[in-house]
Amino acid sequence: KIETEKGNISAAKTWMLTARAIFPNNFDVQFEAYISEKKAGNVRECAKCLQVLFDNFPKQTKLLDEIHMLMKVLRKKNPESECAEGDDKFYLDMFDHISAEHQKKMIRFAADKASDPLEHCKLMLVLLRKFKEEISVLGEKLIETINTAETREVGQVGGTRYDMIWFHDPR
């Protein structure tokens, strides 16, 4: 940090690489590398750092916050046109540099962490929109989640709306 503040970018990178190599299992060091790359606008390096963090420290609050911000961008109806600049654009570009396998894992991870069934469904739709080949695998589970949420919601209301929606005779 000191070298970055002094403007010695090369020295700062050298210290960061050294710290990452010496302390590969230290979240704070690895997260600082991610933040440094993010501040510098290095999309590719930032994506690599995020993958390492996700693989090694998936429960860290700071990482969960970053994944949440990333998912917030991905949930937009048309992220490519809605995220033309700023942080949203950076997150979108960074996500494009993450391997497809890690992209899938991150979206599913975020969806599984969602406490709200609607949020879970939105994230699963992001996954299915981005990876159409997953529809046959995950589509049925998504429908089950929607049905479960609907049943739970109707159960809380105490009505039979669920039965009327699905078993309505149009005659």
C-alpha cells in the first residue's frame, strides 16, 4: 500500500506478488491483491484474483460482498447495454474474464446463499440465460423452487389460490 501511495507501481506489484507467494492461505493478502488490481482497472488480473479467492475463501464476508455486487450487475435485464461505464462495467468485464466453470459456480453459489426464493430464482435465470446448455439440467429444479415458494406463500395467506391457478377449468 505504501509503494502504491508513493506512486511506485512496479515496487507495489513486486511486494504484492511476494506477499501472495509467501502467504497463499492468507485471505487478507489475497484480497488486497484483488483490490489493488480492481483499483488499477486490470480486468484480467482481477478476474484471476477473484477465482483464487472464490476457490480458497468462499465464506469470507468481504468476498461475499464482492460476489453480491457482481450478481447485482448480472441480474440486470440487459447488463451489456445497461452497464456502459463505471463499476458495473468493470464487474461485467471482469466476469467475462472468469472461466465459464467458475462463472457457473459463482452464480450457483450466490443463488444457494440467497435467503429469498425469488432472489434464488432470479440468479438461476441469470445462469440459464448465460449457459443455455444448463436448462435441461437446472430448469426442472428451478420450476420446483418456484412451486415450493408459491406453495409456501399461499400457505402463509391461508387461501387456496395455488389450487385455483394450477387446476382452474376454463369452461
